[in-house]
Amino acid sequence: MSKIQKLIEDFTRKPPPKDFAWEEVVKILRYFGYDQLEGSGSRKKFVDGSNRKILLHKRHPDSTLLEYQIVLVVEALTLHGHLK
């Protein structure tokens, strides 16, 4: 299993992880073809080639995603056809 596949497996497990590093989430989204667009302040937008968007708030100073954000990203990736 590749590193990215292991990362995706960890990200999508049930129950969801309590938190997940921002950099790791960005790696997952890039793997699925999303580019990060600069938003204002801590709001970040990721857009894929089909113009589907995922909006996230980057926490600071602790740059991890909370459980509810992880659930939202997994739901979006599933809805967009990237996950089963």
C-alpha cells in the first residue's frame, strides 16, 4: 500500500480521527486533483478540474482539522465521486 493510500485510509476510517494535520489533508486533496485557492484569512478553498469546491477553515495556531471538518471533507469527496 502506498503512502497516500495509507493516508486516505487513516483519514476515512470509522470513527473519524479526532484531528488530522492540515498538510496531510492538502496532500489528499491534491491527490484527487484539487488545487488550493487563496481565500481571505484562514478560509481556504479547494477546487478540482470540474470546478467542484471544498471550503475549509484553517485553524491557527494549531493547524489541524477537527472531527467535524474531516467528516465534511470525506462527504464532499464521496459526493464528488472520489471515494466510495
